[in-house]
Amino acid sequence: MKTQYQKYVKEKTPKNRLGSNMVKAFITGGIICTIGEAINQYGQYLGLDQKTCGAWTSLLLVLLSVILTGMNLYPKIAKWGGAGALVPITGFANSVAAPAIEYKKEGQVFGIGCKIFTIAGPVILYGIVISWVLGLLYWVGIGL
């Protein structure tokens, strides 16, 4: 019985293709970064300072990600590109926009309001906690 179950699990478990997944993530992340760099360079061409160019680049990448999420294209990009699409700021924007779109039919409060940070909430929570802990360790280290 146990060996039959193990055989069944082995058949159903998707094969991990680490090499090809890494190449796909590299290509996807590289394209996102290239788009970001093109926005940044265009901003500099228009005469904006580096700080303003960075802000506009982030803003436009988030906007592009939300639009692609609304058109149901970003999930397909993320499925193909894996971490290359999920790690940049565009992936975070997708993780906020996707639940908002999905739960819109449940209403503004109980749908969008309650579910919008379903995916992004843990990232925000643990990011803040780890930042606080590292800041405290840094502060204690400087005090010595």
C-alpha cells in the first residue's frame, strides 16, 4: 500500500527543470529591468534628475503590471518566467491587484477591502518585522 502511494505521488509530482526555470526567470527579469531602464533613460533624456526618474520608473512599472494583471496577461508571464516576474516591484503590484480584481464581485468592503492584501500582506508584515530586527541589531552593534 505504501509503495503504491509513493509511486502515485512520484507520477503526479511535476518534474522540476531547474536549469530551464532559471533561464526563463533570467530572461523575464531581464526584460522587466530593460523596460525599467528604458523608462529611466527616457526620463533623463527629458531632463529629469535621477531621483525623479527613479520614482517615475517605479510608478510606470507598477502601472504596467496592474494593467497587464487586469488584462490577465501578467499571470501568464509569471507562470512562464517564475521568480523573474514575481520578485521585481511588478510582481508585488500584481500580488495586490490580482485579489482586488478577483474579489471585486463581493463588494467594496468585504471583497476588495478585506482581500486586497491576501497575498501581499505577509510580504509586508515579514518585511517590516525583519527590517525592525535588523535595524535593532545594527543599532546595538553601533552602540558597542
